[in-house]
Amino acid sequence: MGLIAPREKRQEDATTLGGFIDTYLASRTDIKPRTRINFGQVRRDLVAHFGESKMLRDVTPGDTDEWRRWLLTKLGDNTARRHCGRAKQLFRAALRKRLIAENPFADMKGCAVQANKTREFFISRDVAEKVLTECPDLEWRLIFALARFGGLRTPSETVLLRWGDIDWDRDRMTVTSPKTEHHEGKGTRIVPLFPELRPYLDEAYFREADSRNEFVIARRHDGNVNWRTQLERIIHKAGLTPWPKLFQNLRSTRETELAETFPLHVVTAWMGNSQLVATKHYLQVTDEHFAKATHTQTHTAAELTEIEGTPVIRPLRENEKAPEFPGLSRPFSSVNKWEVPPTGVEPVS
């Protein structure tokens, strides 16, 4: 009520679980809004399990094991892994501040996200075309095309794409990547204007010529827009079932396609990830790969050919006997030797 001066923040508040996390996040002015939200979710789950006033020094490695098991009752495996990794980071910061003697998460394994192959989905050209047909406007078609045919991270890279980043003459565009900007020299990358993508950019550029915004995606530049929910509606309208990880699988599909044609080091340079990450999280094994592997060409004996230097012999047909070869032939006793006359074969003039 203003009758007394506000109580000064006590030193011990910084050593409680809730107080420390709040102080730490307030000091981290360098983290991105999405990262701050992620840490906020970890704070919520730590406080829900341990309590706001739990002393940092009282959290033991056994407590963290129980917390992880509790997380798995309400979250997926990969989400729990992310939470544990961020909690480990928070307690490491407390250790560096000398607020605790040891990090109770220090020896916890399995805090990195694992590839979940069961959630992979290859978005074929036919499926992509159906979704593009049902997009409500040109901007949504462009958002989808940038993800499916350009391989951009959506929405983080899509919303930062500017018209000035596009080199129309050289068929290239410069993509700014918030995800990799903390790595030296990885804040941007050059991506081709792929033939499947170029028409959508051309249409947007010329249609919006009179009222062009700095950004390619202008009306939906607000980061609060839930693109995932809107894309689900579009997919349902197309008569399809939304696939897992909507935008990541679009990007994964594109990287898988490109890896069929270009060397992997070129593909990863365009996509902005490492070859290890591409192999673990993006490249998919598709039905087309199986079909190609099991495709058999048939040839008659007279049509025996070589493909890439390897003889191809057709398999025996039903009820067909293998050819019988004669026994060992006698070795040559002599070889006829024919010589060209010294004057050659040309007539003497």
C-alpha cells in the first residue's frame, strides 16, 4: 500500500531454484525469444516438481533422475531430452557462479535429441501440388514452396528473406539463418533459385511490384502467427492427413531429393547443416529407393550388355535350364602367325 519501503531482494533468493533461474534469464540479453520461451518451459517443470523455493545446493543427482522419469510421464522422449539438456545448462551456470559445489546434472547421459525415424515423412511432388492448390493466397504458396523446394527453415529463415537477398541474374539467394549465426561464418548461406521454386518468387515479385515490402513474406512476418496450425488447415482442405513435423519434413524431403543428384557436401552447404546432421536427422530412405534397388532388367543371351562396367545377366525363367558348357578344351598346340607384307596392303604405284 506504499506505507513501507519495498523489501530488498535477499541474497538467498538467488540460491533458490526459481530465484536463480529468473536472475539468470534476466541477465541473458543475448538469447533469442524462442530460446527464452524454451527455458521458461524448463523453469515451469523444474518448479512444478521441486518447488519454487528449493535450494539449488539441495538438488542431488538422484533428484534429477527422478525429475527425468517424471518428465517422461508427460512429455515425449526428445522433448524430455531437450529439457534435461537445458536444465544441465542452468545448473552449470550456477556452478560457475559458485552457488553450488557440483552440477547434479553433470553425469546425466542422453540429453541430446535423437533422430526419430518413425516421424519421417516424404512429401512427394503430387502431395505438394495438392497442398499448393489449396493455399489461400500467393504468400502461403510461397511459404510452402520455400520450405518444400528451397529447403528453408520455417519460419525462422523464411521471415528474414528480403527481396534484396535475391540475385535474379545469377539464380541465387542469400539466406540468413538465426539457428547457425553463432557459428563463425555460418550466419548466411547461398542457395540456388531452384527451377521448382523460381516461378513462385517471380509471381510474387511482379504481382507485388507496386506495394513491395522489404521482406518477401510481408503480411505474415509477425512471429506470433502460428504457421503450423494454418498449414494443418490447408492440408486438411486438400483432403490429406497432416504429416509429423510439418515444416521439418518439407525441408528433409528437399534435402533427400538433392542428395540423389548432387554431392553431399554441396547439398549440406545449400541446406546449412553438416553432413553428420544431414545423415542423422534429414536424409530419408524412401519407397522409390526400394523400388530402384529391386528393379531387374531382363536380357536374352544375345542381348547381354554391360551397365557401368558390370555384366548383367538375366535370371533364369521358370522351368528354364541352365546352359550346359562343354568340358575342358584342348590347349592350343600352335597359333597361326600372319604377317603384313613389307610393302603394306596398299597397291604399289
